Amino acid sequence: MVDNNKDEAELQASQRKRSNLDKYSKVARTSMLAITMGMNWNPAISTAANNGGSNPSDLPTQQVAAAAPIQYQGNSLEYFRNQFLPLSSFHSLTFGENAPTATVSIQGTAVVGQTLIGSYQYADAEGDPEDVSVTRSTYQWYSSTNGITYVPITNATSYTYTLTPSDAGKYIEFEVTPYSTVEPKAGTPTKSLATAMVGPAPTAPTATVSIQGLAVVGQTLIGSYQYADAEGDPEDVSVTRSTYQWYSSTNGITYVPIASATSHTYTLTPGDVGKYIEFEVTPYSTVEPKAGIPTKSSATAIVGPTPTAPTAPTATVSIQGSAVVGQTLIGSYQYADAEGDPEDVSVTRSTYQWYSSINGIAYVPIANATSNTYTLTPGDVGKYIEFEVTPYSTVEPKAGIPTKSLATAIVGPAPTAPTAIVSIQGTAIVGQTLIGSYQYADAEGNPEDVSVTRSTYQWYSSTNGITYVPIANATSHTYTLTFGDVGKYIEFEVTPYSTVEPKAGIPTKSAPTAAVIVISSSSRTGTATGGTGTTTPVTPAPVTPSPQEETLIEVVAVKKNVETKESAKLILTKDEDGSSLATFHIYTDGVVQSSQEANKKETIAVRAKTLMDARVVYADIAGNAIETLTSNQQRLAILTGDVAIEFPAASLRINDLVKQSGVVADKLKVEIKIEKQPAAVKEAANQWASLQKATVIGEPYKFSILMNNGSSSQPIVQYGNRYAYQTVPIPKGVGNLNSLGAVMLLDGKYVSVPVRIVDSEHALIQTPTNATVMLIQRNENFPDTANHWGKNDIRLMADKGNVDGDKQGNYNPDVVVTRAEFADLLVRSFGLGHLYNGTAALEFKDLPADAGVQEKIRIAVGAGLFTGISADKFAPDQAVTREQMITVLMRFYNEFGLEVDPSIAPNLPPDFSDKGQISGWANADVKAAAKAGIINGYEDDTIRALRTGTRAEVAALIRRFLHTTNLTN
């Protein structure tokens, strides 16, 4: 329903307002303007107008004050807004000015210790800028335990807030009150959405630490720990992994670290007696915070000495003697009893038993072998022998634990006495001097005895060529024929002597000469006088062997195939079987000329291209010629068809020999021999090789260099940390040449040496000493390397005899290599076996019990390749790192004067991204190895210097070193 009365009243009120506007024109206009602008008129004013008020007193007091200054001549809107409106009762509905606003949010993780960042988006409808002065927009952080009721956080009025432990379990909001530079300035306080419930701070990893083992001197304690991380972050197992430290204390309160005791095991020493021991672990996580709090185990009991309770007696057992058929082994033992109780030497005394094994694993007692000695029989060939002692005390407990010695080497066949191939040089004419010569041989490679008790000589004569009698006092290697020998046949007998039992060989005679004749001095052609005194024409019978100068064989000294002719003479002596003895005499002038024309470090070679069948090659050269080669850093080679020797002249140390002998250099004679070994040597080698699943390829050759001072010859034992190169032929039909290895026979043992295949017909064997050498072929396969990345390197190294597998036939490629194992690999790979006495390593107190491993360590230390970790510790069981391996290889590289193949060395050595991890002492060697192409690093351009090496990595590294330095293919 329409309220007409109300409409009429409003109309009348409006008319009254118009009337008032006429009376109060300025005020009325202003009021209408206010109405037009949407302003509400105060009810009191409306009432006054409706009542027909006609003067200012009819208006409310406020409006009278507002209307008073009618003299205002400016803009009426400005006046209304700035002067009239603040004093009037008009109220704005929408004047057009709005307060600023903010859209608020929080960044960050709701975890104790994290810093939250409050941010907001400022906005103002009129585009008025934010106030960034001192009175700028304000901030406040709030917290809530239930997500509903929030309270301000004291002093949290910045735009960031770091969560504290008291915030754990609460929700956090961020409030912004935006401020504008124009009124209305202050906007409505606006909050962000709440964070998730605040979680506790991430914790460092922890460890629960304990010790296993007895607190007794000599016992090894094992520290163990349980790693834990509240957030489940895994343990760091890299180089910066969790660290260990052992501590000791004399009072159980104050503990001090034990020097160098930083592994997870610790062996108690006498110095620990009376102390408590703790094991501390600092666990490391892969995520921050990484380092946990160092945590110690409970202390052990007080460390006691070796238990003094009555113990059974013990024995340390060993075997003396050579593992060769016919030799008597002697078992010995060291009796011990902790309480000092004496050994029972009565009828019930300590007992003995000898054992044998065909595989070195399973041993069976040898029947009736119950004494402390045992003589090896042919049935023991190929077996290992052990000696067992059960020690007995006179006091209970009487019987000790049966204890065995280390096994012997594989029992070899009975050694054979040395032999000699004997011949005579010279003409069977009265007055001529016959020269008896012989080729010494020993199946086991034992050297000839050149001492006072050396091989003996005897000359014999016969009137009928059947019955021979010794010639009195004819016991040197020469014999001058007398008139008493006319018509007789002469033989020369040698009894060769070895330095090893059986020493005396079978006396062996040469073929006889022709009947001795005498040449008359009455004519130029001469006559021969027989034993009856009759005269006959001189017709010298041919002598066998008959020496002659060989003119068909080319003999030259060469420098890069530039020949210096007439620098050597070759004499061939043909034996009755057609084989030959070749004797070179090298002229000093020709060698010196060739040396001076050649460049430094070149090889000067004496070469007989067509000499293939000589059984023995002998060469001699004066000491002053060697002096010239030494001064020019050159090598000397004797090349005889398929067989050759080359060695550095400096290795002979002529100047030292001159001082020792008192003989000037040009009177010294260097004697070089190349001797094809008799069948017995190869036969013995094949017996050894069959036990190694190998085969001897081709013929064995003995290479030797001696120094003759005019009265005696002494062998050059080794080449002064340099290799001699021995070239030997490869028989036709040999397949897979890369699988060929080589060994040298030295002191009755077969030692692996480097070998490089020159072509399909020749191999170059490299040895650091005089030796008998031969080629060996193996075919090694390890089932656990079939799919391994290093299988090719492992197989090649195994074929060379440098590495081997375990008793089950596996190689275990990913097992970490220890320092002792690395020393063993180096000695085997570089052919250093028995090269050094190894006395430099005797002072180490922690060498393993295995005599073979001890020997390898001593050799490596004696060669200058290895040093200990301290004056008396070698740390044989410590894992070897990559930078340690590289440093040792580079020491060998420099010590032996090796060179790399320029075609292998990289144009630009790798720049390892992790080179900062290389230790200072290893930096130069790593750089040199990279420059030479010996190492390449990993695919990600890292070297990983501190990483420990596995058996596969070590095989690959040594294999690359041998290849890069031309020691192998």
C-alpha cells in the first residue's frame, strides 16, 4: 500500500528546504550540493526545515557554525569538504576515498630452527602508494595451539620469524596492516593462512656404540655401533664417513686418545695394562646437520696381561730343507709354556707327524713319518709337505694343541748333477797349445761353482785311441803338446761342479784329437814325424772341432742401420753334431766410432744377421769401449739371428770394477754369453709349468754377462735398476700370442718377468739380472670375472703370471687390495723376485707370518718402491689408495729409467675436477702419470685419489703401466 500522507509530508519538507535556501543562499547551496553528492542530512536539520524555520537560529548549533563564514570566496566543494563538513552533522555514504588492502602469505618450512618469511601484496583502490617511511605498514606474527585462537608472538614484528622450540606443535600466522601515504592511511589488518603445525628441528645422527672382545693384552677389540637418524637420512659412507677413535684411561675418568687408533679395531698392547679402553664414533649423515655428537662406548674392564691361568704348552713349528726328492727335511719347533713348565722329554714326550697334500688344502699323514726328519721320495713330487708337533709339558694340562708348520713349496724332482759338453780347440801338432772348453749346464739352473773347489780338468792320452791314461800335472784348461805325445790321441775331461747339491757332475770327456804329429823345421812346407821316427810328407789331419774365421756372416756395429764395418770378428767352431759355437771379438775402435757418431741413449749393436743355429754365442768387448758407451748413455746389443741381448752399458759400472780389481779399463774384458739350454732344463721347466696349468713355449736360453780381469771372471749379478732385453724366437704355430708370458730361472725358482711380443716370430723378455729365460703360455679364466668390466685386464695379467685367483678358482675382482698384496703384485709384475736382499724391511715389526709375503714386502721396500707408515710399521693389512698406488708406480718408473710410448701419451693431460683432494705428497706423481698417459681418471673427469683400490682396479692400473712403458703389449 502506498502511504500518500508520507509522500505529501516529504514534499512539504522539500519545499521548506527550498525556502530556507533562498534565505541562506550560500549554506543552502552547499547543503544541496551535499545532498546531490549523496550526503545524508541530519534528522535534526530535517526537522527544523519541516517546521518552517526561517532564520539561522532555527538550525542546529553545528550548522550555524558551519554557515557562519559566508565570506569564503573559494571553491564551494573544497569549502564544503574541508571546512563545513567536519563541523556539521552530515555523514558520508560514499565519498570516493578507500583504505589500502594487503594479500598476505608465508614462505618457509614449519620446522623449529627454520626462518619463515612473511610477504604481502599491497593494493589501493585509488592507486595511492604505500607508506614506506617510519610509519609504514606494520607486521605481527601470531601463534595458536589449536588453529582457532591466535595470540601475538612477543617482539615478532618483522617480516621474518625464526621458529623456536616453544613453537613446536603450534600454527603460525602473519598479519600485515597496510599503510597508504594518503588518508585514509591505515588499512584493515589482514592475516595470512596458517602454516602447518610446527615440527621439531631435524636432529644430527646418533650412534649407539659398543666394544666386543676381551680386555687382555694381545686381544683385538672390535668397536661396533648402531647408526640412527631421526629423519631417516642415510649414513655417509664416502671418504668423509663416520670417524672412529680409541681412548684409554688410567683411572676410568679422564680418557686420552690413543695415537693412530682410528680404525674400528684395536689390538691391546702391554702399554694398555691397567687401563680402561673406550671406543668413540662420530656418526656422519648425508644430510645436514651431518656431523653427529661424538659418542663413546662403555669402558672395557681394566686391561689385563696375557692370562696367567694354567695353559697347555704351545709350539712354533717350521721346516728346514729343500723341497726336492732325495733331500731330507728337518722339522723344528720352539717349545713354549706360559707358566714356564718344562717340556716332557720322557717316553711320552712331544710327538711328531709329517703330512702331504696334492692341492695345498687337504693334508693326509705320511705313513711312519713320525720323527723330526723326513727324506722326500719320488712319490712326493708335486705335493706340499707339512710338519706337525704336539707339544707335551710335565705339568697338567700336559698335551698342547697339535700345531703345523707352513707348507713347503711343491716338491720337485730330484736335482740332477751338473753336466758339461766338452771340446778341444787347437791343432794336434807338437808345440801347439790345445784349449779345452766346455759348456756347463744344470737342469735346475744352479750356477757353476767358480770358487777354489770349482769344476776340475784333466788331459788324457792314448796310443791306440781306446785306452786313455791321465797326463801327469795336466789339470788346467790348456795343454801344450810335447814330443812325448807324438802319435798319441788326446782327450780333455771336465768334472763340472755346481754351487748346490749334488755339486759334482759326471766327469765328461771331449772327442779325441787326431794323432799328434810333429812338423819339421827344415822346409817351408815341412815334414811330419810320427811316433816311430820315420819321415812322411806333412799332411795335417783335420781336427774336430776345427775353428775357422767366418767370412760369409755379416758382422757390423750399427747406429740406426748406419754401419761401422770391420768392428768385430766372428769365429765359428763346428761340433761333431753340426751345431756351432760362435765367438765374437768386438773391436774397441769400431764401437767407439759408432758410439761417437750416434746420439745419446741410442743402441750400438753388433749384428750377425744369418747366425741361427749356434748353441753357444760368446762375445767379448774391452772395458774402455764400455766406458765410451756409458758416457754417451748408450746400450750395447749382440744380435745373432733369432736370439739377442741388449743391456745398458752403465749397468756394468766399469769405473767401480776398475777400482775393485786394480786393472785399467782397457785390460778389463766384458764377456757376454748366450747359451741354448739342454733338453733337461726344458723338461724340468715343463714339470713346474704343468703344476701352474702352463706350458713352456720354445727353448730356454741362458743369458749371462761376466767381467774378466785377466785372472778370473765374475758374473754381473744385476743391471743396476735397469732391464736387459733378451730376444728369443717364438716357434711357428703358437696361437694367441698376447697370452704369452715369460719366466726366468733363478736360484732354482721360476720368477715371472715382463715380456713384449715383437712380431709373430720374436718375443722380447726383460730381466733385471743374469738368468735362464723361457716363454710360458697360460690360459687363465676366472668364473667371477666373466661379466666384469675388468675381465680383459685381469686375464692378460693372469696369463703373464702377475696375478692369480683363490683356491676356489675365483679372482674376487671387487675385493679391496692391501699394502702387502700390492707389494706382491708389483714384485711379480716387474720381475723383481730375488733381486734384492730386502734388509731394509727387517726393522718392521708388523710383517705377516707368511714368509712369501714377507719376502715380497722386503723386495718392494729394498727397491725403494714402498716405505712404512712409521719407522717400525709397514701396515700390511691397510687398504692401499689410488694416490698411493700411482706414487709407487712413478717411483719405479723413475728408478728404472723407463720411458713411455709417445703415441700413447695424451696431447693434453686430463684436468681432474677433484684434484683438490690429492694429497700434497702425491700431487707431482699424479700429474706426471697423467701426462705420460699412465692414468686417465674416471669418465666424470675425477681421479678419486683417496679411494681404495680393488683387485680389478689394481690389475688394470698395473697392466696400463706395463703397456705404456713398453714392458708388455
